[in-house]
Amino acid sequence: MTYPLRITPIFSIDKIVKDAGYGGSCPIIVQADGVEYILRTKEDGMQPKSLGILNEMLAYQLLSVLGYTIAPQEVVYLWIDDDFIEAAEIACREGVIKAESLDYIRESKGVNIGIEYLHYAMDPLSSINNQKFIRDIVHIDNYIMNCDRTTNNPNILQDKKDKRKFYAIDFGNALADGKAYSKIVDGELEDTLQLGKVVNCNATLSGRYLFRNPMKPIVKRGRNIKDDSVKIRKIIDTIFDTFPPETEWEPIQYRDRIADVVAQRIKSKVIFETDAHAKCDCLY
């Protein structure tokens, strides 16, 4: 793997544009440095605090390192301070953003993230039939245990002009909706058997996953990654090292175990198996 990491600058937020109009985490669209971003906050009402945005940054950086092009949108760090909270309170009173969005913003002072808002993309008009895109998205989702793609909410956008092009979004529910992360926090993965289950399970066998087809798997195995798990682990360490020192995201204290799990999954030969032993209790 020789592809470069993304450059992720940190910006203050210039203004609130509007409510994003979707998502359980109630994201909003903001402008920073002349670009519109979807603001993803440390507190999102869905995952343990900061886990969602840590998952997002890990996913987008891994996509770059692995050379995938399914999510070209820019990702930056966005700073929430008292001035921005005051602006969000005004926006809420004026009906521009939801009260839930304001609550999450209030609980997220410090470093958050922004994901470029794609004006040229929309919800898919029909089925997603780009097989290369499907193969790549199944790869990354399985590597980081992201099952959050359903028929009703695929977390995929389609290009408005070129209907053959699709864009992956929303990796915040990786690590099996936080269940694998909870096992790390609780120390369960110190047990070799439990670690093996999480490292080797096929996350795309989740009953809610859009591209699940155990009888005829779309993807039989991952890319032919020649680097060993030690080198992959070092690359993931480098990703964590790029997080600004002001980040203070709570899951960073478990970065070593998260890196262990993801590195081993990327190199695993069995995470695309479809037999009864390929699914662990992190999934549903």
C-alpha cells in the first residue's frame, strides 16, 4: 500500500447553511474556508462519544491508503467553540436546525469533522448496479465492520449527471455499530477466542446489510494486499498520529486495540467466508 493519506486541515466554521435533512445523528450543513461540509459532531446520539467521527476518519484515510476511489469527498476537522454554539442556538430558534442538532453541538466543543457536501450527488434513483463500486464498498465495510447499509438507507449517493457513478458515505457506525468497540472497552478482546471471533467474522453477513447474499457472495475475498499485518498496523498507527493533539476523542485511548483488530481484518483470509462460523455476536 503506497497511496498517500488525505490532507485534513482544521478550520473554524464560518456559518450554518441548513439542516442536512437526514440521518439519525441530525447533521447540519456548514461553511468553512469557502466550502460546504456536513458537520459530524463528537456527540451524535448513536455511538459512544466521539466513536462515530473516529470511525469516519479511519475509514476515509484507509480508503486513500488502499487506493479506493469510492469516496472522493474532502474531509476536514472543524472547531466548535462558544461562538459557534451561540450561532447554533440562534439557528435553532429561527428553525434552521433541529433542537437535537443543537444538543449534539453543545456536547461537542473542540475538534469535530466536516465531510464535503456533494452538490452534484443525490439518493440513488434505482438499484446500484456498478459492480466495481459494490466490490470496493464491500471490501472497506467488511474491513472496518460497517453494516450500516440497508435497502431503505444505503448511505450511498448517485451522481446527478453520470448515473453510473456512486459515492460511499457514512462510516460512523463501523466496528459493528459500536458492539466490537464495546468489547474492546470491556476488555473482552483480551481473550484469544473472543479476539479471533471479531477479527475473522464476516461483517457483511449482518441481516441488515444491503449487499448481503450468502448463497452467492458478491465478493469472495479482499484485495491482494501484499503488506503483512505488522506493516498494515503501522499504517493505521500513522492514521491515528495524524489526529490533531487537541482532538481528545475518547476512543483514542483504545487506539492500539482498534488498530490491532482492523489491521488483522484487512489481512485476514477468512472474513469473506459465508459459513455458519463466519458471523460473530457483534452482528445482527
